[in-house]
Amino acid sequence: MMVGATSRATRCCSGATAPPWPAVSLDGGSMVFVTIGGVERCRIRAAPTARLADTYLQLVAEHRAGRLGPGAWRVEAILPGGRPLSSAAAEETVASAFPAAA
């Protein structure tokens, strides 16, 4: 399912207070956002062809809506290789950041 499509699905979890996002991983067809303490805060469905920039915008929208739980005053995620998700180029896709997704 493409992120940005009308039928996109997101599941965000409220949980214990923990620092902002250190990493994002891929689990099936979802990008999983967890805190440095290992607390899952959000899953965003993302096909291999989904644009990373759209995924980041959806994560920011979840943050603004208050669905990421307490302690999340800023949203960022670190992609494999150490780059921030917010720095992804407009054309970058999930498959380009997670080669196993291709």
C-alpha cells in the first residue's frame, strides 16, 4: 500500500515516556518507529515504492495529532546507514533505504 494514498493505514502506540526516535526498521509492509528504549511508537504501512518523504510527513502528522505518546517533543528517525529520515530526497523510496524490501 502506498503511503500517501487515501487507504493508508497507521498504527501508533502510546506508551511509557522515552526519548525521541533513534531508528526506523522495516517489518513486512510497515515502517516501525521505536524509541531508544525499544518502545514501539508507530507503524506506517509503506510499500517498497513508497516515497520516504511521504512517510516522514505522515510521521509528523501523527506527532501533531498527539498519537506518538508522551515525551515526543520532536520527531526524527534514523535510517539504516545513519541518515535522518527527514533528510531523504523527494525521489527516495522505501526500497532504496531498505534494500531487502525490493
